[in-house]
Amino acid sequence: MEALLSHSFDYLSSSSPQKIRKGLRQVEGLLAQLCLSRTNAAANKRQSMLLLGSSTPSSPHSKKLSDLPSDPAFREFFKLQQSFQWNISMRLVASLERLLGKESNGTNDLLIIQTLDLIQGVLLLHPPSRALFSQEIYMNLFLDLLDPSNCPAIQSSTIMALVTSLLDNPQNTRTFESIDGLLVITSLFKSRGTSREVKLKLVEFLYFYLMPETVTPKIASSTSATNTAILGGRGKEVIAAFDRRRGETVNGADGGGVGGKTANGKDSGNTRTTEEKQSLLGKHLSNVQDLVEDLREGGGVFGVGGM
């Protein structure tokens, strides 16, 4: 698996669109092999270690999410993602930065979309990697991609990746808010030039954003140690500060605070309630109360894959 990642990282760091596409396909093949099962277990194990770069799995059967943690290949993948050297998210983000610096054309747009889709997949399979987006420089990439000049396909893929980066990570949401993410989202929504498909995804994003936040001990413990390895250097200070604020929430009697309060009623300093976020969003959008009421009635709840 290390050999495959090494080769794919070399391709992703290239300036050649053909090589970047090859690197993306290798990463896609790895994720597909981890999530798809084969009828022949021996062949699956052999190919997961030697092939993995194939972008077209030979079997359509998906593994159950509950089975992944006990799968040897997935465990090896997760272990590798804990290290700076083998973390896929960092390489994809670096590649995305380079693609953003290139002239916009059909080929480049397709590479950006594929990169965003893979970022979404990696963040779902390895949640600790989401800590990368607690830093403004990386969260800003999503906001840049939501520029009205970008095509609807890029905007849609960006919204999906953005949602995944915010899942179970209040600190990432605070970063998103601090760099005027709500202004970018609402401006795009109100723009006459925004496509209907993108507007629908933006509405669903707003439903997602307005949901009350919860931090559980499981989330906290699974991210703390690994985020240091992923971010390194100054990232240690970022994570340490995050953990101090988050500790007030996860140390409550029920193991986690909901809606900005700990079990003892103390402000968590990190999570926000629906009402607090409604107030922030209301500065940019007039009908937020309608969204909140719809959310409380169950109309605004959706799965990541269903956006």
C-alpha cells in the first residue's frame, strides 16, 4: 500500500494534467478496493496489496460500514493516514491548490471535480483528517471554489466536500464562519446566475449548518492524537487550543454537550445551538426562521450522500 501511495503522490505533485489524472485514479482505485468486496477473499487480499490502482472494481458489492474497522486492509489504510508522510488528504489539498492556480478549462475543471470527490471520500473514511480544515488557508480553498465564475459542477462538488469537512467538527465550522463562509454561501444562493441544482445543494447545506452541534468523547479521542501528526509544527498549537475548548464539552456527565452547552450547563466555548447559528445566518439571509421551522419538523434532515 505504501508503494501505491508513493507512486500516486508523485503523480499528484506533477504539473502534467495526465499525470495528475493518473494519480487521482490510483487514489480512487485504493478507496474503491477498501470499500468494495470480492467473492474471492484471497484474490481481494492479493489485489488490495498489489493492484489497488485500478479505477474500475470488478465487483459491485460494497462492504458494510460496520465491517470496515475489522478489515485488515482498511486498518492498514487508517494506520497510514495517521502519519504526515502517507496522509492522502494533505496531498489532495496540495494538488487542489495547484489546480486552482492554473487557467480554467474543461480538463482542469474535471481534475478539480475529481479531486474534490476524493477529498470527500477520504474525509469520510478517515475523519481525523478533517482537522486539516480547521486552518483558514485550507478552508479558504472551498470558498474560492464557490466563486460564481466556476462551473456548477465544481460548485456542487465543493459543497459536498465542505459538508464532509464540517461533520462532527465544530472547530472547522467556527473557522468557516470566521472567514465569512456564510456570506459566500448566501451570496451564491442569492445570485441570479447560480444554477437551480447548486441552489438546491446550498439550501441543504444551510439545513445542515443550522443543526445543533454535538461533540462526543469518541470524536474527541479519535482526533486529538492523530491531528498532531497530520498538521505537525504550528498545528500542534491549533489542536492543543481546540482540545482545551473541547474538553469542557466532552467532560460533562453525559459525555458531551449539545447546542453549545455542557452537561453542567456551562458554555462549551466551541459548539453552537441552532438559535445561535440562526442569528449569524440571519445577518445574510432574511428567511432563516422558515428554514429552522422546517428543520425542526424534519424536512431539512439529510444524509451526506443524499445532497
